Amino acid sequence: MLPGVAGSYRLPGGTGAGGYRAVLVADACATRDDAAHNATLATVYRGFGDVRPTAEVMALLLSR
């Protein structure tokens, strides 16, 4: 899980570190502007992991 990500940067591509797929908590991170935020979300979704809102991540965690 990648909560609290701040800033714009390039994430590694592929299936993620160690073969795991990360989950980026979309509403728990921020950048300077919406365009940068959306670009980061798209980068993660395209090749690094899933992008989900806090409520959905919490529901998944609590259901286990």
C-alpha cells in the first residue's frame, strides 16, 4: 500500500518490487496540482499497481 505519497516522480514499471502489486490510496496523496496528481495515479495504475480510494482499501482490509 502506498498512502501519503507526495510529489511528482516516476515509479518503476513492471509488476512492482519483488513481484508484488502495490495499492496507491488515491485520496491519501497529493501533488502541487491536479494534473500532476492525475499523472501519478495513471502511472501507478498503468504498470505498478492498483489505485483505490481510502474507503475501498479500508473495506478490503476489514473484510479479511
